[in-house]
Amino acid sequence: MTITYENHHERTEYTEMVLGDTSYLFAEQYVYAEGKGWFYVTVSQTWCFVNENGEKIVAKEETPWNEGTGTTSLTQQYYRGEKAYEENYKSYIRYFDFVNKVEKWIEPFVSTSEGKENYDNTSIYWEKYNYTVKNPDDLGDMFVYWSRYLGDNEDEEIYAHIWGGVDRKTDLCFQASSSFNLPDGCGPYNGDYMSVTFQMTYDDVEKIDIPDISGWEDMTNK
């Protein structure tokens, strides 16, 4: 499969291809440079694969954008082992499973006296929709999943939300959108609102080329 998704918070677009136990993730960031305006620059490439010895490998080539100099730098590193592989193979999944992490993420908020009082006085309910609704254009069915805590006003709202379209013939998701809104200091983005959109296609990856990493830095035990 191929999945393209955009992290609107980071102004970054990702394309991830998956073929068996191999995946390739390509990331482009929307950046600005004086005299050039806004444009996309490649900021990372990640390969996950099993080598000829049966070892699980994650190879990363990073070219982060330096806003001050208007240039990129290059690092080439790799990791061995199950842990690194699991964290990077099909990396898009982290934007789908966050609905199960909201309660853990808001613990810093609940642990403060103000947060605990707010949390204790919040009407808490979970909405989990596991159903399909026919689209007017007959493209497919829809799924929606909400996890939400509602306070006395909109400023206290905490939620995780994901919805998408499912092809009726294959039962595969072809598009999705996820978002969450957390208190300050909570979650991987310290409370910032997050929104990610996805497009999926299937049976379209015939080969993934693996780079020669013999000269790359081994970061497994560092």
C-alpha cells in the first residue's frame, strides 16, 4: 500500500510505501526562504527492512532544514533490532492509535490541583461509533470515532477524533482525518491542536529500493 498524509502542525507531508516487511517513508516540509518564498524540501527518508541475516533494520537519512541559513544538512544512521523497527515500520499508525492514549496524555493536567478540580467537575463521556453510513456520492462508507471530555465551556474541551471512508467492496480505508485538542503541556505537542489527513491506495507498490548503509553510522547502542 501507499499512504500519503499531512501533519498540519509541522507543515510536513509524508508518503509511506509498504511492501511486506519493508517500508519506505519520505517526508517533505513546507519551508520559507527569503527570495524564494514557500516551497517543499526533503527533510527525511526512512527505510525499514529485514536484511539477509534476518536482522530488522531501520535506516534514516535526515536533511533537516535550517531556517536561519536556508540550507539543509545530512546525517545517515541506522538502527538494529525489534524496538526500532516497531517504532518506524508503518509509522502512520501512530496517528490512528492516539485515541487510546488521550487519558495517559492528560495525566500532567489532572495531576495539578487546578487540573484535578477541572477534571473532577467535567462531564466525561466517550462516544465510539462503529458503524457505516452511505455517502450521497456512493464512494464508500464512513467510520467515526470520538473520545471526548467536555467541561463547562468550549475552552475546557479535550478530545481525540478520527473519521474516514471505507471502500464497500474491499472494506479498506481509502481516506481519513484525525485531530486532537489537549490542555497545555499535554501530549506529544505540548497541548497544541493537531490535525492530520490521509489518503490510501493499495496494490501499487512493486519494489522498494534499499540503500547501501555500509558507510552509515550504527546508532543501535548509542
